Amino acid sequence: MIVTKTFSFPCFRLNQIARSGQCFRMLPLETGGYSVISSGRYLEVREDLSTKPNKEAVVSFTCEEKDLDFWLHYFDLDTDYQIFLDSIRSEDSYLRTAGTVGYGIRILRQDLWEMIITFILSQQKTIPAIRQAVELLSLRYGTPIKSFESDESPEASLSVRQACPTVYAFPTPEQLSQASLEDLQSLKLGYRAKYIVKITQDVCTGAFDLPLLLSMDYSHSLDYVKQFYGIGEKVANCICLFGLHHIDAFPVDTWIQKILMAEYFPRHPRRYKKLPKSRLYEAMIADHFSCYQGYAGVMQQYIFYYERERMGKAGQL
């Protein structure tokens, strides 16, 4: 049975979460709000946009009644993000501003397998291209899920989910194993296709043990996933942060590199100039974010969102 339930949440803004670069299956609905797909479940979620900034958000969830607890957990609503915001050091004016701007971001509790594939294929791709690739994989190989909003005939554009009466779950490892290298390359995945084929084989044979990975702490998880083909430091940290909810993970992409160089390098230029590039970003993160032990990844999301918002890029997410 489909139900609609309304709640009030602090430190919560749907548009900030959707535009923070962590989720690629949270898409705008024509009638307002967002549709979300995760772990074979479908949600339509809407926020009262009249709520004043920094006040509790009034949010309505429309989903199968049996899935409501799943979606409340998905948005990490048991975690007090105000504690994270209050802990930002007063002398770090850049981070304080980023936290003020992105105060409604939460680290979603997403499906591990989906995040592994998503961030493998994210390499050297724009966020719209990542989203399109995820939708295509789901359409081609995933299980159909009935949406709530539209009963119209599908349109030509695969990127407009609400135009299609049926949406699709992300494919399981077994479903994705049906795709050949040539099949994946035809979806414009390029060199990433071979990574996806190999990681899917490894998961299906048990060489990549997902249950074991779920039992590991951040440090061991990071070391474990980096053993596998196509997973480097940045992708491994994305998997840890967004797929395992190790919120101490701090992925460093080109945006984070730019932020660190612009905002944090000038604070200790002499010391940083002596470091090789392979150690530079690690040193700056240790100097300026280790004080947020256990949740540095939340700070990473604040600065990522703030910088893209400031540069006019967040709206392209």
C-alpha cells in the first residue's frame, strides 16, 4: 500500500542533498520534489519550500508503507548534523561559510553495490553523464519498478525519468554479469567498461566479498577495495563515504583539489611547497580536517557543494 507521511527534520534540504554530487538517482519531478530509487525501492519526496533557511524542513514521503523506515534510514535521519556544524572551528571562515550554505546536506545511506559501479564509471565523467550512464544501465539490465506519478507513454529521452511510467532498479551483480564488454562500451562507458566487467565477475565469484566489506571499518575498507581493478584512491574513498557510510572518508577529486589549493595551501605555503604532489593533499587534509575525526567526510560535502554553488555549477548536478 502506498502512503504519504509528513515529518519535520533539522539540517535537511532536499535540493542541497540532490545537488551535492553523492547521489545520481535523485531526480526532479515535474510536480515538484524528487523521485529516488535505491535497493529496488521507489520514493517520491517533497519539501515545503516556504520553510525558512536553518529552520526544520517539512518533508513528505510517498512510498510503499513497508519501505518508509528504509527511506528514513536512507536519509540518515538518526544522525544529529547540528553537532557537526557546531564543531566547525571559528578560525576557519571558509568552512564555516560552506557549512552555513550547505547546512541541509546529509550523507545518504546508499546501496554498496550501486556505489561501487557508479563511482567506477564516474571517472573522468561529468555529473550529468554519470547520471545518464546509471539510468541506462538500470534500464538495460535492472528490474522494472512502477512509479507513482506518470502513466504516459515513454518518450525518446532516457534522461527524463518522469516521462516513463516504469522506472528500473539498479542491476544486481548477477543481472549486470549478463552484459558483455561490447554491450557496456555501446553505452559510451569507454575504458570504464572493462573495469565494470571485471568487478562484476569478482563479485559474482566471491573474489570481491561484499558482506565482508560491509563488516570492515574505514581503514580496512579503503585498503580492501583498492586491491581491485579500476579502483584507485579517489574512487575507493567515494565507495567508503557514499556506499559504506564511513563518514570519515574524504574523497579528493579535481574540485576538492582546487579548494585545498585556493583556501588551505596559502595557510602554510612554505611547508606545503616542499611536499611532493603525491603527499600534498593528504597533508592539507590532515592539517585542517583531522580535527573532525569520525566525520571529516561531512565537511568534504559542505565544501564541495559550496564551491560548486559559488561557481554556478551546483545547478548542473
